[in-house]
Amino acid sequence: MNNSKNVLRYIYGEGAINSLNGLVNERKNQKDDYAIYLVDDFFKDKSVLEEVFDSQNDIKLFIPTEHEPTTDYVDNMATEIKGYNEKLPCVLVGIGGGITLDVTKAVANLLTNPGKSEDYQGWDLVKNSAVYKIGVPTLSGTGAEASRTCVLTNTSRGLKLGMNSEFSIFDQLVLDPTLTKTVPHDQYFYTGMDTYIHCIESLNGTFRHALADAHSRQALELCKEVFQSNNMQSDSNRAKLMTASYFGGVAIANSLVGIVHPFSAGLSIVLGLHHCFANCIVMNVMGEFYPAEAEEFKKMLEINNIKLPTGICNSLSEDEFELLYSSTVIHERPLANALGDFRRVLTRKKVREIFQKM
Ligand code: NAD
Ligand code: ZN
């Protein structure tokens, strides 16, 4: 049985971002204490967060989001940060989407644990508690703000796996729906759908319990309200989706995903597609496994005028199909959660047929 831990504290609501300064300063007890802010590249030239950084000692680093984070990337960043100062930062603040939040979690672990990030990809391998970290999501859906993992691509091992550990959980969150105002239309849909997909996968699986189900159901309800309305990005819908994302993250910490995520991971490994976009492409062909939800998903695509590409696996080589297969079936726990003895259903031929529908 899981001995579950949640994020210790959160401040929620419009304007919550104005509390960040105070929260960071509370962590500073000595003159040479300093904070490091890891900020999504999008905010580089924007004035929105200007007043948040006011200390001369603090360091601000921008996180690129073109590619999802790799183990090499976070290893290099941790080494760079250790080189700044003999003393570790007293707080790490991650402000951005899932990429930035995951980089913050991974770096916070690496600053207090020896070795490389790949040593900690898996379940409960992190030994020492991380540097205190504050998460400020600016995009809702992954649940990374609430979850106990940070997903990293290990290119040399062809593996996308998180540091699943209670040390990966944020100590403090600042949940301010005004920060998601600027998210582009399609991105808002793709990332928001990650919550929907986490929850339908979890509720259709066998590894679950009533408390996780309650979080999933509430998150799902909110997702439906948002994505079946005529303006998914209205003020109230952005607040709802931020709540859904948090609930979805808590739910997933106590359950497992299902078929969509393993196939989506295959697409990320072979075609380099981003997680939430890849999930949507997979969800679109899941009629056989999740019939009611796949139909509902298609309606939400239509309502929000989202056009997904098709034929994305049409020109792949045999080797690439083989890699798609292996990088999908490697995710045994979620596949078993959905299908039990999944290898009987997901033969090589079947997996290929599913990818060919995308
Ligand atoms: P992202 O971090 O990939 O960002 C997507 C785009 O949105 C980027 O271009 C970014 O700059 C932009 N953006 C972010 N906030 C914005 C804002 N307020 N205004 C305008 N643009 C903004 O997005 P994501 O979908 O949230 O995260 C995906 C990542 O999350 C993947 O790396 C995935 O593996 C990870 N993930 C983690 C967990 C977890 O539990 N840790 C769960 C699911 C996914
Ligand atoms: Zn996901």
C-alpha cells in the first residue's frame, strides 16, 4: 500500500503570484542565502513576472521548451548550478509548464544526491531530500505540480521515465490562474487533455482505490465543463482547469495510467512528439479500448476546433516500427493496469496496426 504524501502547502487564486516574493524570503535566514528561479522561456521578454524577482543575490535561469527534458540536460544544469556557489540555494522556484516544473524537481533532487539523474529514474531511488522547492504552474493539465515524479528522456537508453519519489513532490505551490491567460489555443487543449486522459485511464484500470477515484472523477468533471463549453479559456474555465490539473496529479500518484500513455511515450521516443500532443493523437484512435471516452474526446476536439494530424506513421521504416513497439510495451505497469496480461492483446502486429491508424 502507498503511504501517500501530497504537496505540503499551496496558495490558490487570482493574484496568488504576488505571494511568491514573501514565500521565497521566508526561506532566507542568512545573509548569503539565495534563491534560484527556473523560468519557462516564454516569460523571457514578458513583464508579467518582473516584480517577482527583486533580490540581487538570486539567480534566474530560463528553461527552453522546444524539447522535453533529457537526463543529460538536467545533469548539466545541476553541475552548472553547483558551480555558482559553494553554498546550495535555499530555495528553487520553478515557473512554467510541465517541462519547467519537471526540470525544477529533477535539479532539486540532483543538488542533494550524488551521481546522475539516470541513477534515479524508477521508483523510490532518490536517497536524500531535495532542495526546498516552490512550483508555479503557468499551464494546466500535466498535474506535474502535484505529482511525485519528474519525467526525463534518457536518449541513450531509449527510455522516458521519471524520478518517482516523495522527494520529487513540491514543498509549496503558487496556483494563480491569471498566469495561464497567454497560453496558445491548441497548447491549452493538448495539455488540458492530459488531465482528462490521466483520469479516464486511471478510472478504467484495476490498480486504484476510492480516494484516487474521487480525485479522478472530480478532475474529469471539471475537464468536461471546460472543454464542452464555448470558451475553454474564459477566466472561470482557466481556474477550473488549474484545479482539475492539481486533482489529476493527486489521483495519478495513487493509481496508474493505462494504454494511452505507453503509446504516447512510443511516439515521443521515435518521432520526438511532445507528451500532451502525442497523448491526443493516441486518444483519437482508442475507440477499441475506451469507446465512450474516445467518442467524447472527438466531440471536444470539434467543439474547440482542434485539428489533429493523421498518417504520422505512414513513412516509418521497419526499425522505427520495432522501436515504437519496444518503447510502448516497456511500460508494463500501466499496460497491465489496463489489460492484465497485456502481451496477449498487444502483439507486435496489433501494436503496429494501432500506430498505423494515427
Ligand atoms: P510545456 O512545459 O511543454 O510547455 C508547452 C509550451 O507552452 C511551451 O512552448 C511553453 O513555453 C508554453 N507556455 C507555458 N506556459 C505558458 C503561458 N502561460 N503562456 C504562453 N505559453 C506558455 O507544457 P506541458 O504540456 O505543461 O508539459 C509537458 C511536459 O510535462 C512533458 O515534458 C511531460 O513529460 C511532462 N509531464 C510531467 C508529468 C509529471 O507528473 N511530472 C505528468 C505529465 C507530463
Ligand atoms: Zn500525461
